[in-house]
Amino acid sequence: MVMEQTEIKEGADFPATNAREQPINRLFGTQPAAWLYLLPSLILFAVFVFYPLFRTLQLSFFLSDSKGLPTVFVGFNNYARLLSSPEFLASAGSTLLFVLYTVPTTIILALILALLANEKLKGIGFFRTIFSSSMGISVAASSVVWLFIFNPSAGILNRLLSLLGVTGINWLADPNWALFSVSLTTIWLHLGFTFLILLGGLQNIDEHLYENAQIEGCGYWYRLRRITLPMLSPTLFFVITVSMIDAFQTFGQIDLLTKGGPGNATNLIVYSIYQKAFINFDFGMASAEVIVLFLCILLITALQFKFGERKVHYQ
Amino acid sequence: MKRIKLISLYTVLTILSLILFFPMLYALSASFMSAQEVLLGHFFPHQLHPENYLEAFRDVPLLRFLFNSIIISLIVTFGVLIVSGMAAYAFVFLHFRGRRLLFILFISTMMIPWETSMIPNFVTVQHLGWINRYAGLTVPFFASAFGTFLLRQYFKTIPEEMWEAAQISGIGHFRFFVKVVLPVSRTSLVTLGIYTFLTTWNTYLWPLLTTTDERVRPLQIGLRQLQSQETVNDWGVVMAAALIVVVPTLIVLFIGQKHLQQGLTDGALK
Amino acid sequence: MKSVELIDVTKTYGNGSVIIKNLNLSIQSGEFFVLVGPSGCGKSTILRMIAGLEGMTSGTLLIGGKPANLLPPSKRSLSMVFQNYALYPHLTARENIIFGLKAHRIGKDIVEKRLREAAEMLNLAPCLDRKPRQLSGGQRQRIALARSIVSEAPICLMDEPLSNLDAKLRARMRSEIRRIQRKIGTTMIYVTHDQIEAMTMGDRMAVLHDGTVQQIGRPIDVYNHPDHTFVASFIGSPQMNLMPAVYDDVQKILRIGASWTITRELPIAGGEVILGIRPENIHPATHPASAQNKAIHFSANIIDTEILGNETQLTFLLDHQTWTAKWEGQWTIPDQSAQEMVILPENLLVFDRKDGHILYDPKRSQKVEEVTV
Ligand SMILES: Nc1ncnc2c1ncn2[C@@H]1O[C@H](COP(=O)(O)OP(=O)(O)O)[C@@H](O)[C@H]1O
Ligand SMILES: [Mg+2]
């Protein structure tokens, strides 16, 4: 059924496949070959993306044994337990705060870096490399380094602050500071990738636009507002979406820096899922939480497309 | 006037570079400090203490982890290039029924966060006996919607006439794919390769779940292991290990930075 | 070498638009056949159907007298040269030329020999080891030609191969392609929108319009005896003057516009017609033609003159219609001045105003009657 429908759509694009008129294609048609080329992807997607998606959905309605196999159907019970658990509410709150702390900051900083690094200067390649370097640094390595930086006694951060007379902040163990500290690490970690993409976006802007603006005597800020940002908006749009999704999926920093603590201050959603599933073996509730995460990300993407696209200038 | 602008620009760039690279410089410096010196809170080691590196290799099988990470990242990189290269080829050069629908299906997998499938995938990998196997660490990542999308964007720039010319001279799809499409798209393959290598090298959660054994464990989890072993403030050793983890990817990134930037922007926006 | 025959071929695209309607073409073995028509009229579609790159909705294709509808492109014994050349950018010129041969496991000696011959024929020796990017447009074009030559296919298809070249090179390549085709004797099917290429290169040509063949014939016959106003205006530059006129078959008068009349008996029924005359058949009054007593004299206001070397193009108004004339020599005539001119009645063509078909062609009247009846 579905195939039939798309076939008509295809007709507009590639009439050569119009089967009715194609004795040629019926004989040595390209379909068998196509499926051969797509088979590896299809099998892998089926096994590792689509099947698990439905399985997770199923699990979220069941109690399960320690091997992760569903046992008793409990309807929405897992969801009810989840939504009424203070731990989940705390973790949802932390996650939202975390997104709020990290995403705008990362993008604004990366944009500033990209604008600076887009100047045509001698040796600019060196600075670009430095600015993008955190992309090559793994979550584990950077977390360990920041763990050291945040160390209350030996870490450089408190050493520096003590010069200013501020002492004794327990960055990762203080519920007031822990999420901030994790956010700082994350911003630093994501800056490289975001910078790289934004720089690419800036370099794709047609030089002539600037030349023309220069001839007309427009100032730097005017050019930034009227040319750069509008022309960059597709890239910004992409970067915002990717950063938000990334933030929702944060795990490594938490595992290495705080283990979700103190209290549940940094128990971000994926870490909370990990604990439920692989520490407490409560696969049912973990799956319910996964589905909630999935819906959140879907919603973000949908909202981005609905509202983001209108403001975006596409070339 | 122009000079002042230039000097201030360089100053700003330098300061920003120092701030951004500070954590790594600090780690580098600490990796050469003895435990006492670390506790004193020096920024520069007063006495070079390279033993930390030897210590790191002694504490955990760091070489083994390094080897595992390289193998895993290479396998995933080539797996992704082959699998998504083939899919992208089908989407561009094979006109089959339901092509558009299938492409939407592919793209939609980008919207499904990987965590969604984490629990069942763990069970699947367990059933396949792939826990503590390279297979379990690599095969689930072979199919890449992003990779397919990126390569498709590039393949689409190859004129249809090239395939037609090949058809007329009796060259089949496979030969055309291998001898024309892949060589012509070398740059985008390199981009995707670098990207995949970096992300695989840096994966954390999945190897944490599927390796309980030091024989296949990658560096990232090795680092976690080392960090949890080094309880008493031997930060120098941990920093040394962190640098060992970081150096290979930084090299890859420094070499491929230009490629990556161009390729990713094109892939994201065209 | 092989003949190519298209019988009742129709092509409809998925969206229902009929691109080719009931096409019949018969191309002889060894012939240089040109398909010419404005862009979008379906030339490429026809060529691609012959090549097998596009399916036919209905109809039969015969290659060398045998049905070929079901053959894959590689089994149709043809080679093709594309407008953008379709060279592989990662291969050198040499590798590009022999890429197809290699796929067929043709012996090394034979490949070398064919390559050498083709390179010699096209003066390619100095650029064989360069990549397409490092070659000029003209050289790329030759590589594409060489690729088609070494395949030694009995049929060669070309789709606007010269349209990406500059004017000077195009003129040279026209004669070069012609020369090579004569030399190796392939059956050539050549698509172009450029009527000059059609006129100068083809043994025969088919003029296409909106997916139908308007006329097939030797270039000179098509030029001199167009079957249709479309052909008349498409072939020839500057194009033929076509003016609405009315023939009164009682008074035997041809009325052009409001005031101009030609009294003359024509073997056609009265009614609305279109009068056609080529610019080069409108002469200045000083031309020897004006001495003939059947000559038709008139005077018109010149609105523009363009001197193109040794000939002059004049635009003038006659009864609010713009006409063009082409005179030999260099004429400097002030604008808005009246000028005496002369035409000979045997150069006048009369077309039906409704369907554009030829009604009267004095130089081949016996043939035309079949058409008009
Ligand atoms: N894939 C297609 N789907 C629908 N219409 C097409 C397709 N390809 C070509 N056409 C239409 O067919 C007509 C003829 O195209 P073509 O043969 O390329 O013309 P020409 O080569 O004479 O310029 C054009 O009007 C074009 O719009
Ligand atoms: Mg065409």
C-alpha cells in the first residue's frame, strides 16, 4: 500500500522508474541492487534502533526480571511510579536547569570565538585549532582533568580564588555548586564542536555580501546584525538543536564528577536511567523514563522545526 | 589605527586560547609533578617527575586499553564508511520504489536518542554473547543516519551523466561505486571518517555497560578505572593517563580540522 | 555500422505530460543525422531513449534492424558524448578514455593501439596524463570524443557536445567532428539546438518542435523548402520574415497588411495565409533582380542597419511590421530614410495561417501539392 503511494511521488522525480512504461527496468531493474546496498543499514537499524524502541515501549508497561525480560503487565504503573517519585522530579528539574545553563552559554561563547577566528589574519589557523581542540578531548579525560581542577584542596580553582580571598568552595560536593560545576565542564567540552560548526557556517557566507556592505560604508555591528547573523541562522538553528539534544544526553561527566550527587542535584536524566536499569535492575521504570526522555527530545526537535524554521534564512 | 586593531585582536585571541587550553596545560603540568608537589598546589612542577607516566602504565594495562580503543575506533570508522556509503549510493544512484519513504525513515533515526535503545540493546548484545567482545562494541554503531545523510549530500553532486556514461560502457553498479563514486568522494569520506573516529574514541556509556573485562576495555573506561583506583591524591598519575587518552584524538583533530569543519557544515546545511 | 529506427515512439513522463508523440525516424547506417529544435522540445529524451537510459512508453526501437527495446545500454552497440562530457574527475585523461575498455577486459595491446590512434586523431598526446580539472574546455571535449572513439561502437550519440565551448572553438570542432565521423564511418545521431550546427554538419536533419518531428531532410532542402512556419523561422539566421496576409482567389490578389498588395495568381484557395521570405532574398533596387519584369518593387523606411563585415542587415517597417533584409556589401543608410527594394516572386513562400503548413512553394510546386490537398 505504502509503497504504491510513494511510487507515484517518485514518478515526478525519476520517471525512469515508472514501472508501467519500463520493460527495461522490469528486466534488469535497479530494485534488487538497491535493496542489496541498503540491506546492511536496514538490518542494523532494525536490530539496534527500531526493535529496541518498541521493546523499550513494551518494557515500560511491564515489570521485568533481572535479565531485562518482561514478566508482568502493569499498564501505566511504571509511569505513575516514575512521575510520583521525588527522585525523578528532582532529576527532571536538574536536567532542565542544566540545559538552561549550558546551551545558550556554549552557543554565545562559540559564536564569539567563531567571529574572532573568522578574521583573516596570519596564523589564524593556529587559533582555530586551539578553539576547536575540546572536540578531540573525550568526556572521560576532560572530566578527570576538571575533577582535579575542582578539587577543594589541591585544585587550581580554589588556589586562584584564595588569592582573591574566597576560600573553601566545595565545587562538586556542595549542592549549590555541583550543577554549576558540571555545567562549566560541559560548556568547555562542547565549545570545540560548536565553534567548528559555526566557523564553517561563517565561512560559507558569500564574501561579496561583505564587500558590498563595505562599499556602502556599513559598520561592523551593522554588518553583524544585518548580514552575518541572518546568513548564519541555518547554522545556528542546527547548532541549537544539536546542543539541546546533547545536553539531554549528558552522562559521562556525571558518572565521573558527581555520580548524580550531592542529593540528586546533578542526577541528570540519562544518569538516572542508568542507575535504575543497571544498578537497581528496575528495567520497567527505567524504560518509562527512557520514553519520557524520548518524548522530550521529540518535542524539542518538533518545536525547533516549527518555530526555528520561520526565522531562519535558507540559502 | 589598523595596527592597534591588529594587536588587540591578537591579544584577545591569545588570551582566549590560553583560557580555553588552560585545563589541558594544567593537566600536562600536573602530570609531571610528584604527589607532594600537587598537594602544594604548584602550577609548574619545580622538579620534573616523569614517573607518573610509568606509574599509569603499571596501575592499569593502559597499553592494552590504548590498543583496544584504536581497534574499536578503526572498526567502527570503516564499518560506518562502508555501510552508510552503500546506503547513500542506493539513495542517489538507484532509483527504486519507496526511495523517499525509506530515506525519511533513515533520517528519522537521527531523532531517536541513542539512550532509547540502550536497555534492549544491552539485552540483545548479551544474548548474542557479545559482552566483552569487540563485536558488541562496534557492530551496533555501523549504521549511521548522519553518515548516510552526509555522504548522500556529496554523492548528489556527482552528475547523473557519469553514471549514464558508465552504463553505456557496460560498467555495473558495483564497479561504478567502487571505482568512481568512492574515489571522487574522498574528501567527504575522510570527513565522516574523522568524525566517526573521534566520536567512537570518546564513547563512554556503551563500553561502560558492555565491558567488564580489561581485555577489550577502551581507554575511556580504563581512565575511569584508574581514577577510582587512585584514591589518595595521586593526581599526577591520573593526569598522565588523561593526556595519554587525549593525545591520539587531538592529533587526528589537528590534522583533520579543516576537513571536518567544511564537511560537517556542508552535511548539516545542504 | 548500424542503422537506427524509431517506430511510433511515444514518451510520457510520470506526471502525465506527453513529451514525445508518435515519433518515426529512420537513420541509415553511416549517416550523420542531426536532431535539432529549441530547448525543451524533447531532443535529449529521444537520444536517451535510443541509448536505453530512458524507457519508451510505447513504440519500437530497431538497432541494426533488430528490436532493441529491451537491451541494456551497454548492449546497444553505441557510445555517447554528453554535454558536460561526464569525465571522471579523479582519473587522468588517459584513464578516462580507456575506463570502459578496461571493464570489458579488452587486451592491453588493443587498448593501447586504440588509445594511440584516438589521441593522434584528436591531437591529445600532450594532455593524456592530466586530470580533467587541469584541462581546458576544448581539451575535455576531445577527451570525451576520444572515449567514444576508442569504444569503436557502430553508433555514436552526441547531446549538444559543443554548447559549452566558445564560438571560435565551436566552429573548429564542428568540422573536426564531421571529419572524424567521415573517417571512421559511424552512424552519428547528433542533438543540438543550434541551427548552424544542424546546417553544417548533418547529412540529414530532423527539426523537432514540442515532441513532434516537423520536417526531415537534407539541410539544404529543409532550408530552401520548409514545410512549416516553425521550420522556416527556426532554420536560418536572421530568421525568415513571416507576415500575415490574405489571398483573394477571385481577384488573384495577395494583401499584406492594409496597404500592400501583390497581384499574382497562386494555385491555392483564398483565405488567411502567412507570407514568408528569407532576408537574403530582399534586394536593394540596384540589384540585377530588379531588371526582371516579374520583380516586385517596394519602398520601406529603414529603422536600423547593422554592418556585419561584408554584409549588412537592415531592419525596416512595412505596414507596421518589422522586416529584415540581408544585403551583400557595406551599406550606410541613415535611419528613417526610405529605401527602394525588390523581391522576386519565386522566393515567396505561402503558409496556411491556421496550422502553419506550406501552401505554396514556387520552386517545388509539384511536391507541395501532395501536402496541401
Ligand atoms: N524527468 C522528467 N520528468 C518530467 N519531465 C521531464 C523530465 N525530463 C525532461 N522532462 C521534460 O521533457 C521535455 C523535454 O526535455 P529534453 O528532452 O531534455 O529537451 P531538450 O533536450 O530538447 O532540451 C522538457 O519539457 C522537460 O521539462
Ligand atoms: Mg537537452
